Amino acid sequence: MGRVRTFSRRAFLVGSASIAGGVAFGVFKVNTPYPNPLAENLADGEVTFNPWVLIDGNKVTLITPHADKGQGVMSMQAALIAEELDIEFGQFETSFGDPSPAYWNTAMADEAAPFMATDQGRTAEAARTVIASLVKLLGMQGTGGSTAVPDSYVKLRQAGAMARETLKRAASEMTGVSVGQLTTSGGAVHLPDGRTLNYTELAQAASGADPVLRVDLRAPSEWRMIGKPMQRLDILAKSMGTQAYGIDARVEGMVHATVKTNPRQGGMLNGYDAEAAKAMPGVLKIVPISNGVAVVASNTWYAFQAAEAIGFDWGPAPYPAGQDQHWETLSASFSDKHLDSNWRDDGDVEAALGRGEAISAEYRSPYVAHAPMEPLNAIVRVTDAMVEVWTGHQMPTVLQRAVAGVTGHKPSQVRFHNAFIGGSFGHRLEAEYLVQAAQVAVQMKGVPVKMTYSREEDFAHDFPRHISMGRATGTVAGGRVEAIDLQIAAPSVVQSQMGRAGLSPPGPDPQIAAGSWNNPYAVPNFRMRAYRAPPLAPVSSWRSVGAPGAGFFFDSFLDELIHAAGADPMAERIRLMRHDVSRKVLEAVAEMSSWGGELAPNQGRGVAFVESFGVPTAEVVEVTDTEHGIRIDRVWVACDVGQIVDPVNFENLVQGGAVFGLGHAMNCEITYSDGMAEQVNYFDAEAMRMPQCPEIFVKGLENGPKIRGIGEPPVPPAAPALANAIFAATGQRIREMPFSRHVGFV
Amino acid sequence: MKITVNGNRHELDVSPDMPLLWVLRDELNVTGPKYGCGVAQCGACMVHVDGEAVLSCQMPVGDLEGEVITIEGLGTPEALHVVQQAWVEQQVAQCGYCQSGQIMQAAALLQENPDPSDAEIDEAMSGNLCRCGTYPRIRTAVKTASASMRRA
Ligand code: FES
Ligand code: FES
């Protein structure tokens, strides 16, 4: 705590200084950078100009430090560098690089500042600058919160431009031709007489040249790549089965392992009997780890089989054993004592509620597992001198600290080889599996151990999305929404997640309320209060974090009021919207879907709007009430990210986000019984499969003033849009996810 | 025990009840087929055995009869299988972890039925989970592949 406070004070000073000095937020500060990590281990003949570009006599390597869990950021980062470096896809290699504070995330502050994303006033921007300074001082490298694009957008183009200009300077010194007469394209400098010098030929000369640090970025009209369809760099390997993920990594002399720890998460292991397991084929060793046991074997399947044969005596869970008690805890948390923050208080809610006939409703959002397709896995090798880790992870510094904490090395002695990730949705922010893998490796010193979770272990030990409960009261008058009083109670996901990393962040948890108060509507009387329930089951960030719950509550209730007022759900949302960029998003989705057109009597449409991660997103869902249940026919999504980097990948991510939001709202939850998750494999949490997938139409707008990421924002509006559509088709209002508790789906 | 994978013969010394998936991945280092669930729920482990789509997590290696083709044996970068070509063209993959299985399933479907209807595509692909939600593109890619197969 003391440490954080010291940093905060320093950060504030630095932050104020930056504001005074007019240094733009998010711009890589050339004059005060962290040392370039590539410069530390430069091999003979290599040259580097900044932490993202490395050139030798044979090849150009671009460092793309953001973790790629399917969102395509390796390709996106390379494209931003290549745009200014004047090099084409196919002419360079990429690497995730080594962890370094030089890769601190310049965009994380935006989401952390307690202001509406649509608020770009001086106070809000100043707060963001101060927080960004703290992130920088801590050297926080990380991927998450839909920040990869906003973090990279300016600084990677600058990195490419600086490298290009330095290469030109080297070419000029080499040939005597002035820089102004040189041009660049296709990974080479061109001389006026037609001669060409490849960047690789210039590496040697450039290492002696003074680096060019001041460059102007090209105008969008000059872009070759940004905004145009690209073929993602990983698409070929991912269509050929040759893309290697962490689970496919192989290290000489490697053995295989799996773990079983108390399915009552955080509960103790009282005892175990591994006699039968020890004698099973392929088993090399059975070793204890925190709250569980690991089987080391010659093959993953042998390890799985032996782990199944161990008898365990598990201790109780450190949280209520039954799901009902979790809900009761939330229900009891709507009191002043638990008030976490009063996020919004427009007009006079009390007075407005007294005027009309109040409408009230209660909503629930369940625990939900991340369950990406690639189960958790890591290879760890421990020697006296160092630890090596091969896995896919979003937070390199968290990983280094977690592993070093087990092995007794310094975090800097933990060498992390990041890998492509087979989906995360927040799963790979967590470090518990790394601690376990390190605990096994310590007991197998010198031997690389590949630890792989079984799918069942992955479900049992997923730190799911937090549960939350919403209570809303409102009034309507004269065909309009007049007042909304929304209260949400939830355990703090930030507290739970940061707590596992040994941190206790001060202040309210924005994720209890995210997706509700921040929607830029001008409801005349609007109050939103968030209550922090006591910790329950350990929880974690799940794609879009608080917004899928709080956004569902807010938008569903708004829809209830609009129907009570007798207004049109689209028209009333547009009327209430006070933010231009957001209003255009609603208008776009209305136009795309031909809102208001004819529907069959058993059909219905719902619209929802949620702003999350700075991206106003509106979705329309169309359903048919068939004799086999609800069928989702078509979905339209409009959103605004300021600037689309690659329209193809953008569309894919938006469609995937809608599928993710709809599928989980349909049928996914984690419930606890006897302290254990009741869901053990995909048959308990299917989400959406191919036959249920609707047609999904996407429109990306570019009116917003800041560039934003699209990984998460399409998720939150999906659930309320679906619930609103089911209401329109059937008259049944569903106030609880998953909806399969109340309706059947085709 | 001997098995043939992508045209290569291998001599094995493992329990006959070991699923083919783990023989491929851990014993032979053929990692295109993925472990997703182990219980016939996700399709990530799909391979072809004598041309038929088979969930390799459900096939004890001792019961295996016939030649195994994994995604690695389907096409090469120079000569992509028509389904892989369609997958590249439509840029289907996000994380890509499920896509080996999706492609093997789609290839088996088109082998049997080169011109499937939407319902037939949905039905055939219903066992293959994609947590990233690439279903709309998978649907388009199957149709793209089907069209170019019929042209050829
Ligand atoms: S791993 Fe075989 S179906 Fe999931
Ligand atoms: S692309 Fe990630 S699971 Fe299908």
C-alpha cells in the first residue's frame, strides 16, 4: 500500500508537469523513454532504432509485444509499424519480444479514469494523463481492456517512421545523396539514379548513424495499409494447422504434467492417496503443490489418467458453499454501508419517483466461465541461473513476479517466451496456473515441464465473471422516460483479481457500474448507485468485464420504461441520446435493420445500446418465436471506434463479439454447489453453436475523436438486445441471464 | 503397434487405450489436431481416418484401422486444399484453435456432399465449437469452397 501511495504522489507530479508542458497523452515520449530492451542483447551486425524494430544483414524483425489471443494484434501492430517503415507483409518477421517496461501500455489509463468515456473535458483528460504517468512509472506492459489498438496507433507508426528516417540518413551518408532525394518502399531506400539499397544492406551503416528522433506522421490520405482490407499475418498458418500455440510448444528433454487442486477454489488439501496412480503407465513422479497434487508423466494423457486415479480429501471452500447464499449476499448488500460509489445523479430522482406511478424490476447476471478453447498450459524450466517459461500470457510482468515468487529468482531472471493463445477472454490475465507450473518445475529442477490443464480442471478453476444484481425503479410521463433509479450490487472483480496479484487498488470499483451510468443519455432524472458486496467466489475480468451485467440491467430497464411509455424503443433512445457520435450509431443501426419494417406476428425485434471501453455500440436482434423455441434470425451491429485499422478483421471481431454475448446470455452460467462449480465441460456451457448462429451485419463508424479497440464493446449490448427482442415477440420480459432458465432456444 | 499418419509409418509403444489425439500430439509431435474437451464436445481434435471425419480424442489408438490424415496432411502452403483456400480467402480464423477441426469437418462434408444446403452445413458443423464466434465466416467459407469445387 505504502509503495503504491509513493508512486501515486510521484505520478501526480510527473502528470502535472506533462500537462503543463503540453505533452500529448499517449504519445511515446521520445525524450524520456525507457531503455530499448533490444539494445541490451544486440548480436553482431544487428541494429535497433527503438524497441519495435530490429534489423540485421539478413532480415527485418518487428517486435509486436501485445499478446495475440485471436484478436489479430500481432498483425495489427506489424501493420502500424510497416505503414511508416515502408515495408510489405512478407518482407519481415515478427516476435513478441522480451518483457520490458519500454512496452508500457499508454492506453490503459483511459478505462481506469472514473469519468464517462464521452467526457473529454479538461478534468477528465488531466486525470487520464496522471494515471497514464503512473502506468508508465510502473512500466506496466499488458494486453487487455481493448487497449492494444489505442496503445499502438501512434507510437508504432512513430517507431516505423523513426526507423525509416534513420535508414535514409545512413543511406545518405553512404552514398553522398542528400536525404531529400531518397525515397523508400518495399523495405528499401531508393536513389534518384534507380539504385536500391535494402534495409538489411543498410543495417551496418545505420548502426553508426545518429538516430532520427523527430518525425512527422503521414496524413491518412497517404496511407497504404491502415483502413484497407489486409490479410492477417497469422491467417495462413491458422488455416493450415501449423500455427503453434503454447500447448504445442516443445523443449528438448521435456516431460508432461497435469495438476488437480481443490475444486473449492482456495480451499485446502487435507490429504491424498496416490498409491494406485504411482503405478500407472507413463507416470514419472507425483508431487504436491499448493492445495493439490501434480502428476508428471511421459505424456499428457498418462498424466490425466493418473490424476483421475488419485483419491483426495478436500477442505471446505473459503466462500459460501451454495449458489443461493451468493445471491442472498448480493441481495443484502443494497445498503449505505456497502455503497461503493454514487456514479450519477442527474435531476431529482426522489421527486420524480414521487410524481408518477413507479415501475420496479430486479435483474441478475450470473458467474460465467471464460472457457477458451485452449486449456491453460505452460512449460517451465528452472535452473540455478534462471527460469524459462513458454506460455501465452497477457501480463508479462505479472507472470515474471508470480513465477519468481515460487522459484526464488529475481523477476528479471524469468525469461518469458510468449506464445499465440487459443482464446482467452480474460483467462490469460491470471497467474495461478503459472504458480502451479513453477511449483512442479522446482521439484523437477533442470527438466522442462509442460503442465496442461484438463478441460475439467480448467472449468473447475476458471475465475469466472462476477455475479451481480440490479434493482431499478423508474417513471414515465407523457410518452417519455422521466426517471431511472438504478442500483447494482456485486462483489468487486478488481479487488478479487488485483488481490491475487498482491495489490489492493484504492477507490471505488468502476466495473460494478460499467455499462450503465456511463451511457450518454439525457434521462431528466437519473441516479446510479453501486454497492460493493463482500467477496464471494474468486472472480476475474471476462470479456468486457462489468458491462455485460450492468449494461444488461440498464438497457433492459430502459426498454421496460419505453414500452410502458408507449414509445418506440429506437425513437425514444435516439431522442434521449445527448452525445452526437452515439446518436449516429443508433441511427445507423436503425437504418441498417430497416427498423420499423413489417414483421411476422411471431417475430420481434429488440435494440440495445451500451458504451464500453469508449465505444458506443448499438445492436438490433430479430427473433422468431417458433414451436421449437426462440430462433435468432438476424443481428445488426453499429459502433464507432474513431478509426478502423483493418475492416476485415474488424468485422470478424464484431461478429464474434455478438456471438459471444448472445451465446452466453442464452445458456451459460457457473453455479456453485458444495463449494464447487457445477459445470464441468462444454456440455454444461455450450454458448452458441453453428446452427444457432444468426446472420450478423456490421457497420463501423469513424466519427469518434479517439481511436478505440473493438475486442470487447460488441459483447454487452447483445444480451439486452436479445431480451428486448424476445419481449417484443412473446411479451415475456426476461430479467435474468442465462435466458434458458426462462425460454427455450431452437 | 504401427500407425500411418499423413503417409508416414510410425512404430508406437503406448497403451492401446490411449486416444489417437494424444498419440499424435505428444508421441508424434503432430500438433494440428487440438485438445479442447476430450469428451466429443468440441471437434477441435478432428482428423480423417480413411477419408472419414473422426474425433481423435474418442479413438483408442489400439482400435485404429486405416490411414490417418491430419490437417497437416490436407494441403501444403503451395497447394492448399480447396477448403483451406476458402478459409484464407474469407479470413475465418481468430484465435484459430478450433479451425483445424472446423476445416477437417468441412472437408469431410464437401467430400460427401459437394453442394450442401445451409441446413446441411449447419448440421454437419454443429459438433465443432468456436469460442471466438467465427461461425458466420465458417458458413461463408464452406460455401466458397463448395463453389470452387463445383467449378473445378
Ligand atoms: S477434444 Fe475431441 S471433441 Fe473436443
Ligand atoms: S477461432 Fe478461436 S475458437 Fe474458433
